[in-house]
Amino acid sequence: MSDHSAYTNNSTVRTFAVLELLGRSGFPLSLTAIADASNLDKATVRRFLITLTELGYVERIGSGEYRLTSRILELSTTYLRTVSLPHEALPFLEAFCRETGTATSVAILDGTTAIYVAHMSVTEALSIGVRIGTRLPAHATAAGKMLLAMLSPEDVASRYPDEILPTFTAYTTTRVTHLIGALQEIRRQGWALNEEEYETGVRAAACPLRSVDGKVMSVLNVSTRTDQIDRLVFFSRILPSLLRTGDAISHALSEKRGARPESP
């Protein structure tokens, strides 16, 4: 438990629990449904909903059910502005997309989840697009594995208390010990590969984007369909271009700040 747990406001915690519940549901919920799902009494939930409604984050529709409003996007937009790539990186991303005919995404790590915070495409013809805000399991994606590889084995193990990992395809790594072993190799080679581990027929690669002090804050990712871009083209053309782009962005950002990124 946090050292600041004594200062935690339980009403605030439960209000956010209601907000998150509405976000996860994907459809409007009644007062009764929210109370049942959150294990709170109706009077308490009603009080939280009134507050959220007055703040503009929740609205009550004609059926008497509640849903999130578009104002919630203001919070996510503000957050994304703090983690998205600076303007200096855009020319490199555009060049990569034009050279390979694919799309590229930038992801960060949140616990055991890779969150895609930026996306660029010139044409979607040969690419797998992900929306900004998409969350995917880190252990089954190239971006997620690249991010996990920057952590210590102890840190990775602490994030996965259960040895058995969720399985998505026949190629998913299913044990934490095997994952940690694979991450060591990823860290050594400097890039991560995903061969149909999350979705059958999708091949992906990711490389680090380093801050001025050499730390990996995000990763650059490309995903393609195996039936559209074969293995030879992926490894001979797309992967080398991805690695060059990642290095170019890292160096451009560090030179702007008068330093060069450290080697891993």
C-alpha cells in the first residue's frame, strides 16, 4: 500500500470507480446496474452521478440511464499531448510510411499494457492500423515486449504475479519465465518481433525511442499482414527502415537538447 494511503479520499476513489465503470461498459447503464457492479448503495451512486453530471463528464439520457460525455476526451487529449512525439519527429515518421507503404505507431507502457499514443499513415493498404488510445497486452505485442525489455527481470516478474499468461494464439508466450528469457534477448538485439502472437496473420516489430538521457520512454512500432507482406520483405526492407527511423528520431531529439542518447 502507498505511503500516502492515509490521505486517500474514499469518495474520490469511488467516484472514479463509477467513471471507469461507465467507460468500460461501452453502453449506457442504469443507476441499479452501476450500484450492483460497483458494490455501492444506490444513494451513494446517485450522489456521485449527480456530481459527475454537474461537472459535465456524465449525462442522463431519456431512458434514465447514464453514459459518459465527450468532455472525457479533454482529459485524454491533454494527456496525449504530454506523451506524443514532438514536431521534430514527424518528418521521420512520414518518410518511413512513404518508404514502406505501411503505418507506424508509438506506444508507451502502463503496467502490463501497451498503449498506443500516436499513429501515422500515408496509406493503409499494407498496414494494420491502431487507434490512438488502443490498449494491447504487452507480453503478446512487439511494442509491449520492447517496453518490458527495458525493465529489470524483477520488475517484469512483479507485474505478472501469475506464472501463466493469457493466450491469444498458438504462438503466444504463455509463461512468465519464458517471457523474461525472451526479453533479455530483445534487450540485447535492440528490437522486438511479434510473429502472430496476438493476432493470427499479423507480424510486427518495434524499436526504442530514447530520451535525452538514453532512457526508453516510448517505442516505434510497425504491423503488417503476413499475407500481404512476406517474411523476406519484412526483414530485408521494413525492419531495417524501422530501426533507422527510431535511431534518427532519438538522435534528432537529443541533438535539439544538446546531447546524444546513451547506448542501451
